[in-house]
Amino acid sequence: MLRASVSMDNIADDARMLEPADLGKLVQLSGAEVNQLLARHGVQVRGQGRWVPTEAANGSWATHAWQKHGKSGYNLKWNVAFVQGLVNTEAVRRRGGEPC
């Protein structure tokens, strides 16, 4: 069984990167809802059947290589603090206020 490295526990909260499905668990959204959130804020667009970060994402993402059941590819991981900020911005707007 693979175990997380002790050094992984030392990653600062503002440096943590997760895939949309894992981010969704933190903010009570599905992975698809996280992707839509990112798209609404203009930091990713759908292109050629996959999500592609835009210049507006400004380093808040990283590509992550994966391999499973003989298939492989790349997906995006997003900075946790960045996505939480987008979620907070939307919550404030829904309440009729302005984000800080």
C-alpha cells in the first residue's frame, strides 16, 4: 500500500493543490460543480474535450500525470486557497454583498 510521505504533511495550506473532485469534498460541491465554478470565474474553459486553464488562472493550477488500468493522461490540480476564495466570493454575491 502506498503511504503519503511525511514531507507531504508539511505543505502549507496556501500551497496545497487538489483535483476538482477532492476540492469539492472540502467545499460541499461535486467535482463537476467545481469545474463549473472555475469556468464561471474565467480561469478555465472547455477545449478539445477537456478543461484548459486560462491566463486568468495565473499560476493557481498545475498539471498532474496519472496512469490507471493501462491508460494515462494529465489532469489539472487547483490551489485549495484559490478555489476557496472563489467559493467565498460567490457566497457573498448570492447574499447581495461585495467580496472583501
